Amino acid sequence: MNIVHHLAKLLVKRPKTVLIIYTIITIVIGLQVRNVYMQADLTTFLPKDDPTLQLWSKINEEFQIGSTIIIYIEADDIRDPYVLREMDRIATKINTYELDKGKTDGIFSVTSIAQLIKEENAKPPLPKDLGGTGVYQIPDDPQLINTYLARLQAMQGVIFLNTFDVAVIIFQLSDNADYYQILENVRAAIVKEARYSTMTITGSYAMQQAMREQNLQSLTIVFPLAAVGVAGALFFFHRTLKGLIIGFMPLAYALLLTFGILGTIQPEMTILSIAVIALLLGLGVDYSIYLANRFAEEQDVSDKIKRVERTLGLTGKAVFLCAFTTIIGFGSLMTSSMPPMVAFGFGCAIGIFFVFISATILVPCLCLILRFEKHKTNHHWKRFAALLFDNRKRLFTISCFFIVLSLLVLPQIKTDVNYFDMAPQGIPEVEKLLDYSENFGTGANFNALYIETNSQGLTYPEVIEAIYDMEERIRNVGGSAYSIADEIKKVNDVLERSKIIDTIAEFLGVDTIILDKIARQGLVDEKYSKTFIVVSFPAGTSVETLEKLIDSVNNIVENTVIPQNGRVSQLAGQDVVTVVINKQIMSSQAISLLIALLLVLACLIIGFNSIGVGFLAIIPVLVVLAWEPGALIMFDIPLSIINITIASIMIGTGIDYSIQTTQRVREEIAKGVSKADAVKTMIETTGWSLVGAATTTGMALLSTFAVGIPALHQFSIVVITLIGFSFIASLCVLPTLLTSRLIK
């Protein structure tokens, strides 16, 4: 209490000085917010030593597979020479050094129908229309173009459709490429050259970049809308400009400090960062509301130092316990094996820390400077509070009934890691990637099976036949597959070793092999002992279906025998990463949940100096967690890498309501009033503060619906619902417990 007294004395004697110094510190730290940037790569949700990523790295290292940028082209007729020429001009502008293998311009190869037609036209004239004109250019003669396309039937469904209204240009990027600059160059070239067709950039990298840009833009939309929503709620409850300023200023300082620190030590942000903004706006203002309301209630205390001391010593103690337990709730996410989840937990934890510090220091200063006094009593709430108190036992029984119903549907909860649900809606890169997948049968993500044999093993017919047979079985279960075996089978119906060697030799080192991801050094190594099979699944496939498809492929691998001591790895790649993350979701939730509950319980026991009161105070949180399965099923929302954080969030936020109500009842009992009267007073006073706190959090989260990200919408729906449940549990379940023998 001595520390509280000295702090109260300082704040009362020098409120303006404290405000100025705190402002300067906040500005200095807040300037680092310029360093933050957005990340949209799903592989960051797995630790670097994960076996799935290690296998993928091995394949990537062996064959040096880079990324691709795809231009999706729509035209009345892609055979039109004008369309072909503009395709060629764009490719030439981007791939300025065709023979450097990406060392200078970052473009390892370009594959397009225009390039292939040029190559056919460059062939010397031969009889029976087998050659070209000998000129490396797009011909004007439509008949010649049709002749060349007839020779390129193998490319139909790969880089153009048989309807001749859709085609693609595939840019294979080298490992050292400046992806962002190339993407900007492609965009500029399309703007300048696309006149006879509609061109849209797509591909995994383009989609991730678009998501990063859109997510950053979403932050600029969510923040002001959340601020307006919170401001509206504050004004409604306080009905004064003073109340609005006192509620908002500490929050603004806390946000600047939080993102300033993140910009200094952890600048990488994800889609979860948008939720951090909304959560901190909603939760951060709560502490200011609690302290400001208590300061106003103590208006009968004439000594300002005593008034601030009582505010900080009583409600401030509860706010400290709220902040500490909330930090634990968010901090438990840092035990996750998913790095972005750790970053989210860290961001929220330091955010709540700065919210507490800012509210503790600034609210008393602002209340004194602005001469904030008690607002009028809400008689409607007093009548409603009496109704809650009189029916507390009935409400407790009803709550228990819904707990049972919710737990019964627990097995029905689904988990889903849908990358496209995390993408903002209306992004052309995402929409065209789905179109590309549908039209060309190539998934949005790249996966591979790594094959090793004895030296020269891939030159034996029985090995090629075994690989091709495995691919056929993969296609039969719903995936697409491509390897060197396909190219050899195209050339040689009857496999002979000499012909296989000749065919492989043609592909070894060839610059362009038509794949969604093009191998940098060919499809086989120099010893003819290693290769890989490209496997992809339709874009937008649900994670449940994806898991079944991957299991089917791995089952095929296990039952495949490759001669020449052949060994085939399990499937690796981006879709496999998605499934692995999905499997980790439930276990990650359970571990962080258990840690958070145990630590919060320990804090409650210490904070209230009572084992019984500590257990009692955590019961409303357990009730809300028990209601969560029902909420997920009710709204048909699966657990995802975004809303997996909700349980820990609810421990951190829900415990605030329980602490405030429990602390207030104990204060009233300490004054000598009965338990029943203490609970009734708590509902009338603290209960109204809880209404304001729940409303501001809900208004902040509603702002996320202004951005078209389905996964974020699901997150907000569940959090808003559970915040409401926390309020209900604190005022409908806890009153019955607070009148029990556990409270003394």
C-alpha cells in the first residue's frame, strides 16, 4: 500500500508533468512502428525442424525448385497474332537475359504458347508441314499458327485450353531472384502491353504478396473503425466528452508502445495481427473504464491523494490481477510450436502490459486534470440488476443445462486450415489461381515425391514403368501427377533402355519443362539415380479432403516397389504443411489451455489470498470454455489457425469479469454488509462497468467485418459470442457462488 500511496501522491501533485514525460517516452518508442511488415507464408506456422519441412527442403535443395509467377490470360481467341505478340512482348521484357538461367534478371525460364509457336516457326522449312519458316517470331498467317498448335497438343490443358480462350505464361524464378521487384515488373508490363486480352497475375507467390498488401490495408481500415466503435460505446456509457478522453487516451498510448516494441524486436506480422489491433482496442479500454468509474464513485472523499489511493488500491488491485492473468492467458500461446501463434501471444501479452501501465498512470492524471465526476445513475440497470439477483439460482441452473448440451457436441467440432478462407475476398490473384486450378488441373500448391535408385537406375524400363504405374494410381484417387516417366512414355510406347537414355538426355539440363514448378536442373540428377514426381490437388480443397488425398498418396507409396533399390519418400510440399498444421491445432489448443488455466488459478489464489476464492473465481471461465463447443457448432465454425487462439483469449479476458465481481463483493463484505447485499451492490455498480467493457470489446471486433477475410469474421463471431458468455457467467453464475460459504 506504501507504493500505491507514493504513486497516488506523485500523480496528484504532478499530473501534467507525468502526462508530458509519458507522452515523450511513448512517441520515442512508437516511432519504431514503421518497421513492422506483413507475412503470409503458411509454412511459418511450423517449426523449422519439422520433418515435413525438412523433407521439402531436401527436395528443393536437390533439384533447386524455385517459385513461379503465372499470368492468367483471357481473350476471344488466343491464336490471334496480336494476342500472341503481346504475350511475347511481356515475356521478353521480364526475361531480358534468356540464356543467363536467372543469374542476372532472376528469371530462370519462361513458358508460354507464344514462345513455343516462335520456336516452331524458327524451324527450317521441311516437307509435309514438319518445319517452320526459319524465322524466330510470331507469324501473321493464322493457318501457320493452327499448324504449330496442332504439333503442341501435349501442351493443351497445360498452358492453353482447347477452347482457345484461356492461356497462361509461367515465369520460373531463380533462387536469388528479387521476387517483389519481378512481380512489380510483371504488373507494369501488363498495364503497358495488354490491349487485346485480359491478363491477371496469379500463382502462390503473387497470392501471398497480394494477401500481405491487403492485410496491411485491412489494418488501416480496422483500426479507425474499431476506434469509432469503441468511442461510440464509451460516449453512450459516460455521456461526456471527458469520459471519452479518459477511456481513449491510455489506449492510444498503449497501442503506440505495443507496436513500437514489436517494430523493434518482432516486426514480422501475420493475419492474426489484425485481430491484435481489434482485441487491444476492445480490451484495453476496459481497464480505463474500471478505474475511471471507481474514481467517480469515490467523489465523497475530499482528499485527492486519498481518493486516487483508494482507486488504485482497491479497483487498481483488481485491474492488476486482471492484467496479470490476461497476460498469462495470452502468454500461454507462446508455448505453441507454431511461430506465428507465439508472435500473436507475445504481441497481445505486451499489449495488455502497456494497457495496464497506461491506464494506471494516465487515468488518475486525466481524471484530475479534467475534473471527472460521477455520471448519473442508470435506473434501468438497477431494476435489471435486481431481477438478476432475485433469479440467480434459476439462472445458475439454466447455465448448467447449457454446459451439458455444449459438452455433448464437443466431438462434432471440426478443424480446418483453409488458406483461401484466410485470404481477403475479391483479390484477383486468389480468384484466378482457383480458375487456373480448375481449368488446367494444377493445384495452387506444389507437392512432390522424392525418388532415389541405384546409379543409372532411372535408365531401366522396369523403373520407369513402376514410377508411371504409381502416378496412374495417384491420378485415380483424385490427385494430378507428373514426372520424367510421363515424358518418356510420350516418346517411347515400348520402353527400351537405349531409348530411355536418349530421352532423359534430352531433358537433362533443358531450360523449360512444363510444370507448375519447373525444375532448375531437369527432372533427374546427373547420375540418373534421383528424380521426383510433382503431385497437386485442386485449389480450395477442404483440409479434410486434402488429408484423405495425402493419406491415399502415401498409402500408394508404401505399396509401391521400385526396382534398382528404389526408395520413394512420403509426400512433401505446401498441401502437406497445411494438413500437418491442421493436425497440430487441437493439441496446441489443449496444451496452451491447460498451462493458462493452471497459472491463472495460481494467480487467483495468491491474489485473493484464499484457495477457496481462487477456485470460485475461475469457475465462470470454465463455464465459458464449456460453452465454446456449443458456440462453434451453433455457428458451424471450425477450429483454424486463427480462431485456435480463442480459448486462451477467453481465459485472459473472461477472468477479468470474474476478478472485478469477486473483488467488489469482498470489499462490500469487508464493510460489514451481508453477502446478499454485497452481491446486489456488485451487480448494480461493477455490473454496469462490465456491460461497458463487453460492449466496447464487441464494437472493436465488429470492425473486422469491414474487411473481406472469412477466417477473421469467424474469429470475431466466436470471440464476441464468448465475451457475451463471460458477461453472462459473471452476473448469472457467479452471484450464486458468491453467496456461498466460500466467501467470508
